[in-house]
Amino acid sequence: MSESFIKKIGIVVKPGDEEALKTASELSSWLKERGVETVCEPRRAPRADAGADVLDIAIRDNSELIVVLGGDGTIISAARLVGDKEIPVLGVNYGGLGYLTEFRIEEMYSAIESIITGDYVTDARVMLDVELWRAEDRIASGRVLNDAVINKAILARIINIEVRLNGLFVNTFRADGLIVGTPTGSTAYNLSAGGPLIYTSTASLVITPICPFTLTNRPIVVPDDAEIEVRLGGDSDGVMLTLDGQVGHKMQVGDRVAIRKSKTCFMMIRPTNRNYFDVLRKKLKWG
């Protein structure tokens, strides 16, 4: 047996999926036979409204690899769990679409066997730091892998959203909302709203209005080192800032959202037997 370079692995499981939890327990035993320690017991993905608890902190601070058994939502929870740590993450698809959990269940053991001996390739996925400001007070902050979304929570009314890029006025969008997304997030809400697909390693972000009042207001692709400021204009009650579709904050008129590229990347382990376009063809049913 090859020497194991990875000695400690954290396992995160999709909440409510008993089959995934069973597989996690079997994986834990399999790892132990190979001299690899499982950090804590297999951990259900933390709730979006929960802070990091003792088990989350233990996984974050002690794992050399995190294995996620779930769907894309579980991967996003894991991205929040690891915080500033750039721990490689292996996503095994126990969900539906599986843009981010690219490994199939039947590939899991062979993939981990290679990974623990140091034979793997990672994609450094860009994340965004997001801050919500009310006057001079920062009332919320977070980090996203996919997107930050401003949209209405109640009533079918158009809202006004002013956008600035590096201090330069871009436009005031009158729309149902606005998405600021990463290349990873381009296959998420951005795609549903008519935004472009962006190759994952492209150094860019996308600003996509949701159902704009003026049809010529189209998605805009911008450099990923740009600082984006979004301000909520007048007559825009009942609006939420949503981070990766999992964490929400109520906004008031005049609030501004500052968005910039995070110094921390999300390190995803990718399969070596297929590429990004293979995934798109399968998930989007091209052809």
C-alpha cells in the first residue's frame, strides 16, 4: 500500500439523508483500516442560520481533506464551514444536479485512495466577501461561493438598485433583483436569470439583473478584482440580501452592499477523467 500523505479527513453529510450518513460511517471505517483518522464523527452540514459549533471548528482546524456527501447545497455549507482555511474538498454527489459535487458515489473509494497518497488536482474557486452597510454601520457580512443576490421578499413590485464599479456609476437597474455571481455561480441563479456561463478559471464576475424593466439591461461581465457597490434605492420595501441562497439579511432603503474578491479560495478536487464541458453537457442535457 502506498504511503498516506493525508492523515486526517473530515466528513460532511447532507442533512436528512440517511443513506449518505450510512455511507459516511462505512467510509470512516474504511479510512481507519488505512491508517487515516476521521476528524469527529461524520458531520451533518451545518444549518444556514447556525454559527460554527465545536464540531465545525474541530473539522475546520484539524482536517487535511474534507469529503462532502450531498448536493451542491452541502458543498456551499462546507465552503462556509472551512472559513479562511483552504482545505481541499472532495464532493460526492448525493444530490440532484451536482455541478459542484462532481464525483459519483461509485468513484468515491478509488478517488480517496489516490488523494490520500497525494495524487489529485484541485481547482481554486473564487469566492466573494460581502458586507451589508447601513449608513456607517456594518450590520452583516459573509463569504459566498456562488452569488450574492438582492431581491424582493414580498409584493410583485420593481425595485431600484444602483450599481457602482470601482467607484464609477454603472446604472440604476429597475428590476425584480440583481445577482452578483462568481464563475462557479454562473451555473446557478445567474443561468436561470439569463446570464452567461463562465469558465471556472476565468478571472471575472457577472452582474445580472433579474427580470429588468428595460430589456436592454443585460448581464455585465467584469474583472474579478473590481470592487462592486450596490445601493438600494427609494420605493424598494421588502428586500433581502441572500448569500449563496442559504443566508438572508433584510435590507432597508439606502443600504449598500460592498462586494469584493476574497483572499481565500475554495479548493475543490476535480475528477481527472472528465472536464468542465463534460459536466455541462450532462447537466444541461446539451445535444
